[in-house]
Amino acid sequence: MNFAPARCPILNTKPKMNFVKLSLRLTVLLAAASLGGWQAQASPFSSPNPQGNAEKFVLFGRLTQPAITCAGLRENVREDGRLRVVANWRNHEFHDRQVQIRCVFKDAAGFSTGGETSWQTLILGEGVADAMRFLASHAEARHYTLVVRQAC
């Protein structure tokens, strides 16, 4: 009987990696993780309210993302058929934050009705919440997207 140990093809196929190759691969891996990490992190804005209507929000600016969230969202259709949206915004930072918000109203198919509101400036103190109201100019608006950016 032959009791020779079995050869492992994995250990015999590749030579050991030298230090330069290893450090280069680690550098590339860390760079990719740090660049992609900001986008892959679940920001508070990705699920801005208890209903989880993340498709209703667009947030510009990486400094604004962790600071501002939508704490509540209420929408209803008025008697004249126009859509009204009330959004409660909260500042999670320890200093005042100034943002601009507008609402883009869309029809039932998801296309803009041309009824975009103008940019409204909101100044939130540290830990403060405040509401903003938006009203569609057309009765055919059924959906909307709230767009938030850092004020200049």
C-alpha cells in the first residue's frame, strides 16, 4: 500500500506573491472600498421616512446626506384635484444647516408635468425639525420627487 500524501494543486500552481504586488493590490482594494463606500453606505436619506418612499427623494451634496432626513411625509389631493405635499425635515448635526428644497410634480406615468416649484430655503438649527409645504400647479400631478441641495 502506498500512503503518500495527496498533492494539492492549488498550492503548487501559483508562486508566492512578492511584497510590491501585495501592497499594490491592497492599495487598489482600499481605494476602491473608500470611493465606493460612500455610495454603498445606507445614508439616513435612503429611507427617509417610515413608509420607505426613497424613490420620492433626491439629495445633492455629500455633506448634506448624513445631516438632513425627512422625518415625516404627508400627501393629499385637494378639492380642486391638485396634489399637496407636506414634508417634515430634521437636522441631525450639531450646527445649523441651510438647505434648498423643491418639489417636481409628475403625472401618473412618472413624467414631469412641468409643475416644478421654485427652490425654497430652509434653515434648520441643530437637532431641529421643520415642515415645508408644496402644492402642484396642475391637477394631473399624481406623483412627486423632492429635491434637496445645500444652500450657497
